[in-house]
Amino acid sequence: MNRQELVGQIRTKKSFLCVGLDTDLKRIPEHLLENEYPVFEFNKAIIEATKEYAVAYKINIAFYEAMGPRGWISLQKTLRVIPENILTIADAKRGDIGNTADQYAKTFFQTYPFDAVTVAPYMGRDSIQPFLEYQNKWTIVLGLTSNKGSADFQMNELKNGRMTYEQVMYTTAEWGTEDNLMFVVGATKATSLTAIRAELPNHFFLIPGVGAQGGSLEDVVKNGMNEEIGLLINSSRGIIYASSGTDFAHAAQNAARKLQSQMAHYVG
């Protein structure tokens, strides 16, 4: 999916909602466990219920890898039921170099044809470049994250006056373009978005942490939105686990609709 198509979906749906499919076998409703692929059945119901309001789905690869072959099959089946006009993100956080990076890019852009993949930039340009070689695909670089441990490295001040996360984001931005690079910025770091947006005026930001993790949609929009919105707000637990009963899909639909209705106020 290219930038024009993504922006078009945002305008059409008046939404910049990304639904996170962090599907934990231990948390899905018990009545689904009798299915051969319960995670897929759960995902399919969630997608059907929320696709009217979502412009992206982010599949957290760890939850599928942990199940072994059945997890990968569930992932593949899930990808097939996501409408083509909705961005698909592999939340894989891969970060390696050389032939290994080439194979990671092939995995998530060919074998499992995602539109985007999250990557860790610690090893430098040669850990990012293989992903940027693909047309109409997005590489989403970890920038400033919401977790407590982000202070260990990301918030360290360098000799040039920049924080480590700023150096990472602004340097990485030079390797690609606003059409193939996005950045992860945690919603609980919304106040930092003003400065980040000033440096990266046209890039999309993937923003996790709104809802269950305490991030504010209003603060993120205030500090990070640009003329094309430029934001994908991810909500995982707040939507997919809105109910643990047989009404889980309906509850997810209501939660997604509520977020979308708030977003609609900001989409012209």
C-alpha cells in the first residue's frame, strides 16, 4: 500500500485507527478453543467487526511465533481475511544485517505479504536498507517508545546535544523517504512529538499506547498531526479484549467505533 492509498483510506473512513492483533490464546473466549485454529477464528471475528473503522491492522508476531507452526498458519490465514485496502503491519521488531536482514525482509514482504514491518535500528543502516528496497512497502523504525526501559538508552543526551532517540530517528530518515519510512513514537511520550514533528514534518508515526497504556488521543493529535494526519493510532487490548464473552466481537466493534468517532473530529 502506498502513501496516497493510505491517506485516501484515512480521509474516507475519517479514521487513523490501527487495531493491534496481539492475540493471546490464554485470553480469547473459551468457546473458540474448540476450533482447529482458535486464534484465527478470534482474529477473523475481530476483523469483520472492526474493518469499517480501521485503516490498519498490526499483527504482533511474537504471539504467533510462540505457538509454533500452528501460529504461523494462523497468521497466514489472518492476513488473507484482512481487506486489501487496509494496511497490514508485521510488528516483528527485527534488527540484523546482511543476508539475515535480507531474509527478514523477504519473510514479511514476500512469504507473508505484509505492507509494513517494524524494525530495530540499533545495528545501523545495513539493518534497515534491505527493507527499503521493496516498492510500496513501509519500514517502521522504533524511535521513542513508551516502556520504562526507554530511559536506559533512548533518553541519553549525546555530545551534539541530541537525545539518542533523536539521533536515531533523524539519521534514519535520511536513508529512506516519507513514502517508505514510518517511526514508532509511544503515546505516553506525546509531549516529545512537537519537536519530532518539527524535524520530520511529513513522515507517518505509528503511535502505540493510547487507551490501556494511558496515552491520550487528544495529546497525540495536538502534538503530532500534520496536514495528511500523519498518524496511525494503535489500540490492541482496549479493542480486542473489550469483552471476554461470546459478545467479544460486538464489544470490539463498539470500542473501535468509539475511537473512530473521536478521530473523525480531526479528519477534514
